[in-house]
Amino acid sequence: MILEAWEAHVAMPARSTILPDGCQDLLFTALPGEAPRWEITSLDDTPYKIDIPAGAYFKGFRMQVGVGFLADNLLASVHGLLPNDAGVEDRLLNFSSHNSLVLDALEALARQATFGGNVAFSAADISVHQRQLQRAMALHTGRSAAAWLGLARVRKAARAIRAGGALSEVAYDTGFSDQSHMTRAFRQWLGTTPKNAPRLSSGYS
């Protein structure tokens, strides 16, 4: 369930933009002059900026999309540990879980984002009723199926544009009604325009 472990040492003050990726991380943060801390990152619906001081250190354990946490138990279990201590990943896995319907639904929604489909097609893809899919997504992720479809669509479009795809073709291939529709989605999710499609970290789609 751990997608990747990553770390960052910040030598100079920086301002970074955090983009929605559909994943949550168990994150260790050590800032100069502050006690180090563990936290579980949020699921984001819009981009935001953070100011990072020189000397900051981060290590994150990024979980696969759709994974849930027993957050209080997990944070209590890693309290006082350093990120490279033995047992951190085991404790993360012990207090994480996934719902098979949610994972199937996320895969189906990502497929439909490529084909320009919708939530109803995603439900049919995995042979469940649309309302069942919608309830499962809302209950286990706190986000609607439509939101997950929108995130997958815009991330697929960004990657296709960075790979050299023409804007009009990418808009059509990822199910946007036109380039204006795609531009609105980019502004909402990524805070920029398709012409300035950002490089994306690992995550949904």
C-alpha cells in the first residue's frame, strides 16, 4: 500500500506549490527551531503554496490512492520515532486499510477519464450500481466519485500535454467538452493553464 518513500533537504528558503494528487502521506517534518512532528497530509481539492525555511527536512511515505488510516492510532504509534527508524513502515501498514470496491472504482474512474466517460460508465465498468459506487467513494474517501473523475482527467491531460500532445486533441481524448472546459479544470485543480501544464508527482492516474 506504500506507493513510495521520499525525502527532501531544503538548503535555501523556498516557496513551493502543493498540487492535488489524490494521495495522502505519513509525513515527518523537522523545521529549524521547532520540535519535529509527524502528521497525515490531507486530500486536497485545490493547489496551495507553502513557505519553507532553509534547513528544513521532510520525509514522506506516500500511500496508494484510496488507502484509509486509523489516524490517531497511527500517529500515536510513530510518536518519538525518526523516519528511518525500524518499524515505521510496519506501523504505517498496521494502521492503514483499503476497501476493495473503492480501489476498483478508482481504477474504473481513471479509465473513464481517458475515454471521456462518466461516473455511470465507471459503475458499469465494475458491474455495480452507480449509487453504490457513489456511496462507497463518499464514505471511504470523503470525496465524490465526480471529484475523483475530475482529478484523474486533469492529471491525465497535464501529462499528455507535457508529452507533446496538442491542446485540442488532449481535451478531446480526456473527455473535456472543449479547450475552455479543460482550462477551467486546470485552473481549479492545478492553479495554472494547460499551456503551462506542471510536472506532476506520483499519485492518482
